[in-house]
Amino acid sequence: TSSKNDGKQQRQVFKCPYHGWRFNQDGRLIASVGMKGIKNFKPKENGLKPVAIHVDGPVIFLNFSEESSSSSSSIPLPVPDL
């Protein structure tokens, strides 16, 4: 991520170090390097997708299911052996 200060407010931008694509805080694609002239490329359809997360100490659980909500309660957590 990087911060840009346009004199009025500071905004966060996520930049893919491999492709050079940039996304705003909502995951919307705001710059796509090397895609000019690519037939049928639609930037509005190539933003980041939401992922539900849950952090439990040093462990991070991710749920990539499209049906999941952004709530951490939708992620099944391991049950410890008793």
C-alpha cells in the first residue's frame, strides 16, 4: 500500500508490485498498466473482491466464499482437542 497526499486529504492506494495495477480503498481498479487497447477489458469488472477474515493470535483465517458475509462469524474456526 502507499499513501498519496493531494493537498486536501490523504488516501490509501494498494498497488500490485507485479502488474502495477492500483486499487482504491474500496477495491475499485483505478489504474491498469498495459491494458490500453485490450479488447473487452472492463476496469469496473476487475476490482478486488471482498474476503471475510478472522484473526486468532498468529493465525489468520480467510473465507473466499462469495456467499459469506464480511462478518468473522461466518468463518469456521478449529475446535481444540480437549
